[in-house]
Amino acid sequence: MFKARSSPDEPGTAVKVAVAVFLGANFTRLRADNPFRELKPLLEKLRAETPYVVADFHAWATGEKRLFFAAAAGLCTAVIGSHSRVQTADETILDGTAVICDAGRTGSTESVGGTDTAVRIQEYLTGIPDWTKDAWDKCELQGVIVEADGEGRALSIKRLRIPVPAGNQKMPEPDISEEG
Ligand SMILES: [Fe+2]
């Protein structure tokens, strides 16, 4: 959630935020419109509604993400990369646009994208696919906090990692018993 404030001591005010999702073109099975071609017209359309525009760039390749950041610099408040589910440490501001290759994920830090690692290692050893199993050890909330001025230009971007307190690590087992 974004809040605008005129000084760090003042409480913020809720503002309208537009969010656009762009899909990368490299290594993806999904085909969407060219994100580089659609970037400017879509962001201009959204900026007519609100100065606070955030783009989620869902892509595999770091190089494509960095090029997309350069293309989006100055056109929106933030471009937040996603897909790899591993938080990167490359956050920066390019001409008023906050960027990071991946904001991370919320879930077990001892997993691969939320999946139990032992099952996946066994798959690599045997070449036999298996059912995935959720991992719940050492959970963290991850993301970024972006501060912006009244014009929607990013002032700062900070990575966020908040561990879930011990004792709250496990989700309750679902009740799958059938009644009646
Ligand atoms: Fe993905």
C-alpha cells in the first residue's frame, strides 16, 4: 500500500495506485504482447488516472528485467520484478522509478519456491517426477517498501524481510474428513 506524505513525521494519506503486470518474453511458455512495446502507452494511460503507477515485471531473465527497468525509468513509480521467488539485493531508483529484480516471496526460506527440497532432490537423483510437498520451516514475509512524492516519483525503496515468530511456523492441517 502506498501513502503520500509531505514530511517523514506526518502520517500518510491513502492514495489511488494503479498496478500493471507485464510478462517477459524470454524463456516463457506464455505468449503476451511485447512488454517493451506496450510499456509506454499503458503507463501513460494509467498515469492519466493517478501519478502512482506500479509495474510488476514477471520474467525469467535478469538481463531482460534490467533492460525493462531502463525502458521504464521516469515513466512510473516502481517496477518490481517477480517470478524467481528469491529476493535480490539490486534495488535502486532510476529517474524517479524504484526497481528491483525480485521482491522475494512469503513462505518457507528452507524451500524451493515453497516446495519441500527433499522431494525435489530425489527427482533430480532419479529423474522420476513426484508430487510436490509444501515446506513450512522458517517462514518469512518478504517484499519491498517504496516511498514516493506527490508526483508519484519514488524517493526510496527498501527490502523487507520479516521472520514469522517460532511457534507460528506451521499451517493447521486441513480437515479433509467427509461429513454426511
Ligand atoms: Fe512465474
